[in-house]
Amino acid sequence: MRISSQLAAVVALSASGLASAKMEVRQASASSAAASASAAPAAGTTAAAAGTSAIPSLSFASTNPTAIPLGSITMSAPVQATATLRANLVATPGATPPLSGAPVLPSWAFTPGTFPALDQIPPTNSTQVAAWIQEVANSGVTIPTFSATTSTVDNPCTANAALAADTSRCWWTCGGCTRQTDIVSCPDKDTWGVSYDDGPSDYTADLLNYMDDVKLKSTFFVVGSRAISRPNILQAEYMAGHQLSVHTWSHPSLTTLTNEQIIAELGWTREAMRQITGVSPNTMRPPYGDIDDRVRAIAQAMGMTPIIWTGDFDTNDWHVPSGYSPYQVIQSFDTILTTASTLNTGFIVLAHDLYQQTVDLAVGYILPDALARTNPKFNLMSIIECQHKPLEDAYVETNNNQTNPFSSNAVAATGTGAVSATAAGTGTAASGSTATPGTSNTSTTKNGAVAKNVGWTGAVAAAAAAVGAVAVL
């Protein structure tokens, strides 16, 4: 999930939108029995619910024959059995990873007390975090002395109006600003850098099984708390040749944290992944895309290149468990591919493997359709591969230090101000901001969209709670 992609949730969960969202779920549920009686739509056919105009007609180049009917992929969908990894994907400790120079796969078991509490911002007074803070201080990277943004359930750009107006901080959430050190696309036209956020989950195995069938590699942005909860899935991702990347320990908005907290969030996730797989990712994705030059500098000091996504290329799949229609997700996906075909570069899309519904949509419809399209034909691959870099370059232990960071347009950021272990003060940072495809580099223009996308007022927040909205993606 990203902060600037919440337009659909705000619409669906507003006073009037809430009723519409509930009605849509009822309509989907009412049609699910009929939908379940038939197979998923065949290639080249359309999917529509009979007897209602509320659900659009959708066309697919291909679908998975075992796909869950769209009308059944709803907030109220029955809980499916936990997915089981195929035997050939089960990782064996001591096995040799599929990349040169990597240590053998560790045998790892969780030891209580060795990691922070799950899904909570880690404390910053531990010996381990102190070592990472020193690592940042010794890096030679200047950390801008920007103040932290204020965490709020309302529009963050309104709640932090002065900070949002400060274009020198290059705050993605309020302005869509990116730096040349951010990876936001693939260099080759019609190339899709496939990625999934927030796992590993109980349903990631379904995604891995499908990708094994179609010989597709992805980039997984891993939440540390979930990595130590499902180490077997993380090892399976790694051993299957997918790229792993850091997605923080507890999934907070990083710009709201102190420097020490940001360091702890990134450090503990990297450490968990190192202990479980034997390698340390050198990339990261900020939750919600929430990054500014302070966060960028800390990531750089810890040896991590930020990866976001292209413009507004969010499938909105994360909305479904809170009442969003799966048909709207498919429409979002179709719009993304239509827009992508007009770009001169390739693209990166935001999607998730956290929920049953998001994985059902991915393996049943989104990926089969994309792989089968021919006009244009899209080339799907991991983000490291779409950057024309070997998988070895994705990890500290196997990178040869000659091609890292692996961004094809990476240019070192510049800035002023002393390295600081606090988030207090003001300062300036890197110049040379760029606008990603599908966004405006004009803060006023983008802020208007963000205000619309993230308008979490008290009433909307209450409505979100009423239908079980979850903002954890």
C-alpha cells in the first residue's frame, strides 16, 4: 500500500461511499454462487455478473483455469486453507543458493528475545541498534537535519503543510518527488519489474507455486516481522531465484520516525533476512512510498538503494480485504498496462502478497493476463533483472562492488548539514529531483491529488473501521 494511492479507499469509505462499498460486497456475494459454478473466464472472453450493471464487463487475454471466481474474491471471502509449497520449492538447509559466491543456506530457528516485538517500531537503545547508528555515522553520508513529519490519520500533506511545501526535502508523499538514486522504472520499454510487498504471508506459497509454473521471477519486499514468522517461505523465495529487498520491520511511515528509529527498522529487517538466508539485501522500499531526503540518506548510509514504483502504478489490490471490489482492481491493472504501453521505458507496479485476496487476484487473473498479452507483449521479470544486473548484485555478500547501486541512472545525491542521530532541525538536501511517469513534479499539482487520495478525516477513519479497513500494506 502507498499513502498516495488511497483514493479508492477514501471514496469507498466515505459516508456515502461506505454504503456503496457494502452494497458492492453484497452484490459480489449474491453472484458468487453462480460464478463459483463455472470456471474462470477463458482466454479472450469477458467476465461480468449477470443481472447487475454495478459490476463491469472485463476482458482477459488469459486466466488461470484454477482461478477463484472474481465474484468470490471479496472482503467476506471464506478463509482458504494455508497454501503449501511445492516439494521442489521447499528449501533445505545447507543447499547451495542459485547465485555465485553466496554461503550455503543456513539452518535457522527463531530464538525468543533475539529480535524486537513483532509489528512494533523497535527500541533504539539496544547494543545492536547502537552499532548500526555508528555504521551510519561512519559512512561519510551527510544526513539532512530535516524534522520528522507528523503521523496523522488525516491527510499528511495538510497536517504537515509547511513540510509539504518545502520542495528541498523531496518528500514523495507530498509532491511525488524522486531522486536519480531512486529506482522507479525499468530502462527497457514494455518491461515490467514485478514486485510484491508485505510478506511473507500464509498465501505467498500460492504465488511462488504459480511463478514456478510460468518460470517468472519477482522482487519481494519483505517485512522483518513476517520474515521471522515464516522463515521457510523467505528461504523458498530466495532459493527459487527471486530478489529479496527490505521493507522495514513494522511497516511504518518512515518520515514520521527519528533517525534512530529508521535505522532500527531497516537494520533489524536486514539482519533477520541475513540470518535466515545468509545474505543481506542492498535495496529497500519505504512503506507507502513515504520517503524524503533524510530517509534516503539513512538508507544510503546503510548501503540500501530505494526502490519505489512507477508513477501511480498501484493495482489497489490491498483495498479488497477492506471492501474494495476485485473488479476495480482488475480495471486498475488494465489502466496501468494501457498507460505503460505509452511509456518510453519499462515500469514497476505495486502489488501485495499479504492477503488471500491479493494472491488470488495475482495468480488467477493479473499475471496470466499480462503474460498472455501480445499487443504489446510485456516482459515480466524481477526488478534487479530489469535493471540488466545479475542477481548477485542484490546482496551485500555477493555484490562485486563494481555494479552497485544497480540503478541504471544512479547518481549520488548531494546535500549539506552534519550527520545527526536525531530528527530535529532544518536543512537542505540533494538537488536534481525528477518526476516519475504519471506524476507531476509540481508540488501544488501533486499535493492536490494526494489530498484527495489520503483524505482520512475522522468520519472516514470511523467508516474505515466499520468495514475493517487495514492500512498495513
